[in-house]
Amino acid sequence: MPNRCAPLTRATILKAEVPAGASQVLLWDTVVAGLCVRCLPGGAKTYQFRYRPAGAGRSTSPRTLRVGAFPALSLDDARAAARIHAGTVAKGEDPAKQRAETRRREGATLGKLLAEGGPYERHLKDRGLTAHLEAPRLHWPAS
């Protein structure tokens, strides 16, 4: 089944299969521009919203946002989410860039980095530099 464009229905998504030798099939929706279902050979199906940032034109490669997995997310909910993303793009914003920045901020805190058993401690252990971590702590007597 080649990449095709038609109003998506639950039945067409359920019937979609990836032909032998193909890496994926994209089923494009005609109701909401940019919404498609990506079907993989293993049977996974995901809603995606594809767009170009406002003002970028065709010289820029399209960006992809994963909307959700089928059938956990209904087609109507996927269309609603795609419409919201399309509105964000129309305002001149870049939802994929915003999502990436949010994830970067959530994962890049000093507390998480320096937490006991965290990435920094694991890095030191991998390099054999943990002697200072196991050194006895000196406590001054209370006066």
C-alpha cells in the first residue's frame, strides 16, 4: 500500500499494512492538513503532525510531531491535537522546537545531575574517580 491521501477512518487504519521491503507507510488525512498515520512493519501505528515552520518555505525540511499511538488515541482526538498544532504554527511558533526545549529543561537540572547515584556519580565511577565519594566524612565536635 503506497503513501496515500484520503479521509482517514478507523477501518482504513486497522487495515493498513506495510508491504514487504518497505520501511513504512504513511496514510495522509484530507480532513486536517499535515495529519498522517505512520504504519511500521512490526504493526505499530502512530499519529503524526508534519509541518514547515512559518515563513521557512520549501527550502526547510518538514518537522514532525508525534501526536499519539493508535488505537490508544482516537482519530477525533488526533485531529483535534493536529488542529491545535496547526494553530500554533500559524501564529509563527514552532511546536516541535518548544517540545524539545521543554524536555531539555526538565532533564537538565543540577539536582538530577548531582543526585546520589545520578549521572555525574556514574561518570566518576566509570572513570575510577570515586575515592572522594567513599572517603570518611569529618565532623567537627559540637562546641
